[in-house]
Amino acid sequence: MGIVATLWLTGCAVDSAHIQIVERPSTLETRRYQETFDEAYYDLSSSGNLRLVLRKRQPASIEGDELTQTIVVESVWRSVPGVTVADRTQINGTVTYGLAGQRIVQTLTGAGSVFYYENDAGDRLTGTLAHVTLESEAPKAGEGFLQRIELCGDFSARRDPRQALHFANEIKRAQHTTTAQGLLRE
């Protein structure tokens, strides 16, 4: 689906993101998950740097504990289709994906492509993530739930700099805690 079509489809949407997660473990097996993140916040600086946060909280159920998934995207530079070079495989953003629950705390980091458009009112952002590749920060293979994943999908977010910063900092704290725990085990 093209960028223009994607922007049109998500232009009237509520704050959400539809993300495909492809797990590529060290074996030949590939697992695919489709997630809908029902919270989506962003901040766009005057210089055009983006901070986008996608969040999903799953309450505890009979099958498992509460789990919160958070994706934080921070742009490195902005690609403007028709003005700058724009290709789905370019890298223009860093991405952190965090999982937090009673039995698991894990972060994966990497980079990929993010295209976005802000509406004229400056309060809604729509766009796509493509070719995002993330790897676990778990110090040893097998310690985390996921080791290597790829993300892609569409999002529609509401401008809320406070929420975007809060959840981005929450992931950074979890990331540092996980890294410190891994170092203590060595």
C-alpha cells in the first residue's frame, strides 16, 4: 500500500496503530503477530524531530498476567516524499520496543523508516513504519522473550508532548534497569 493511500486511510482514525510484528528467532521458524496499539501520542519539535509513542495495555486474564507493550520512535531526520529522497528501506528513525509485565521486562532496539504527515491544525499525525529491525538487549541468548523482530504498520497519533515524553522516559528507565540486571548476572 502506498504512503498516500495509507495516510488517507488513517487520516480520520482515532489514536491507534496497527503493527505487524515478525519474530525471526535463530531457528528457521518465523512467527507473525498483529497488534493494535490503542494509545498513540507524539511531539514534533520546531526543527522537525519526531517522538512517537505507541502503547497497548493488556489486562491480566486467565491465560496470563498484565502486559504493556510500548513502541518509541524518534526521528533522526525527516523524509518528505516529493522533496527529499524517500524510500521505504531508508533509516531515518531509532526505535525501542518494550514489553513489561509481571514475568517479563524486555526491550529491543534498532532503527527503520518512518513517514508521517501532520494535519494543518498541528494536533494529529498519521503515517507508516517500515523495515524496522530490532534486537534484544538481553545480554545472553535465550534470556528474553523475543530476540530479533521486524515491525511495520500504520499509525494515527494525537499531539501530547507530555505523554510522549513520559512513556519514552518510562521505556528508557526499563531499558537501563534490564541492562544493569544483565550486567550483575555476568
